[in-house]
Amino acid sequence: MGDSEKNFSYLDMLASTGYARHIGGKAATDILIEKAKINPDMKVLDVGCGIGKTSCRLAGDHGCAVTGIDIMPAMVEKSSALAKKLRLDGKAKFLQGDARELPFEDNSFDAVFVESVTIFVEDVAKAISEYRRVVKPGGIVCDNEVCITRASNEKLKDDIKDLEEIFNAFSSKTSQGYMTYEDWKETFKKHFPTVEASHYVADPQVELEAKKADGMGTFLISTLKTMWLYATNPEAKRIIDTTQKMYKYVGHFGYGLFVCRK
């Protein structure tokens, strides 16, 4: 196995397959958009923009000026291409950057969107402090993160190795390990005076339908690319095999939506 394969991460797999849907899909994004009261006068930052779906929705459906940032160059290219295709390149712009060192001045944005990104960051506290720094006073930071409930954490003590393996694969080599919904909530409360939090249990059927909502063509292409990686890249195979274990614990996994006001 070459060095490139050894260093292959979950994020690399997303970039390679063109699949970058966050848990909860469009329904979760809709909740955050409503909570943030997005309007055309707002400047919004989309951290970890992936292929640009949420950024383009914000710009296209709500008319706001959006800046998307992603650590993966391939994702920045895909986002820019999507914005151009939708004729939103005047409203949505994209650049490469790290959530731990956002390349913006203090108080630059009215809202910051983060969807299943913070879990990938090596220093969660640093990333959240950066979200807070770049949002304006009174502004909103909206974050959707994968979590496990504390009750499940207690019930699954015997499966702790499985849980750690799943989260380490899912969250790449910079993983924080598994975090409970309560862990996330308390972490955000350390950085913001007001935090509105809600927890949702993952539903495999809903997640599958969310993937198909992108169109069967996109779904099939992403699936075929994933199958190719599985057959040709040992590290990708390990990641895919490990993340499939989530289905054993699906009733215990979910996601938290956190709406934080500065």
C-alpha cells in the first residue's frame, strides 16, 4: 500500500466520490435556515461547504451573499462549478481554508453555517472559537453534528471498542472520538451566551432517501465510485467496512442541531 493510500481519510473518500451529504439532509438544513432567519441582506459563511449544496441553496433560494470554505481543494472546485452552473457565481464564492484559522476579519458575517464538519477538526474548541470570532455581535452560528446520546453511551459500555472504531473511521485521523449530544451542547455553551439545541435520532431509510433526492444519476455515480474505491484502495475499504457498523447501533446514533447566538 502506497503512502497516498495509507493517508486516505473519510474526507478524501467524500471528495473522490463527490458525495458530501450531511446527516439529516435537507430537512436538517431547513431547520437551521429557519432558526437563523436568513434574508437577502445577510452575509453568510458556510464552513466545510463540501460540494456547495447548502451554499447555493442559501444564495439561490434566500438571496444572501455566501462565502463557502473547505479544506479540500476538490470540494472548492466542485462548489465553484455548481455555483457557475446555477448562475450563482455572483452570489456565492468559494475558497480553500481551515476551520481552525478562518481567513476573515472579526465580525465579518451575519450567520455561520457548519454541517457535520466540526467533528472532523483536530481542535474542536479552536474551530468553535473561530466561528464565534467571525460572526457579528448578535449573529448566529448554526451547527449540525453527529452524536450519540449519553443514555446510549451507558447502555453500550460493552461495545465501546466498536463505537470508538466507528467514530475514528468516520471522523478521519483528526477525530475527537465519539461525542454525546450533551458533550456537544456543553462545548457550545462554553463559547456562546445563548445556545438552542435539539437532538434527532438517525433513520437509515431517511438518510437513503436523502441521497436519492440528489437524483438517481448522481446517486448511482457516487455509488459506483465508492464500489471502485472499495475494490482498489485498502484504506477506503477499511473505512467503508467500519462505518457500516453504524447500522448495528443506528438507534443510538443521531445528530444535534445547535443554534448559537453571539
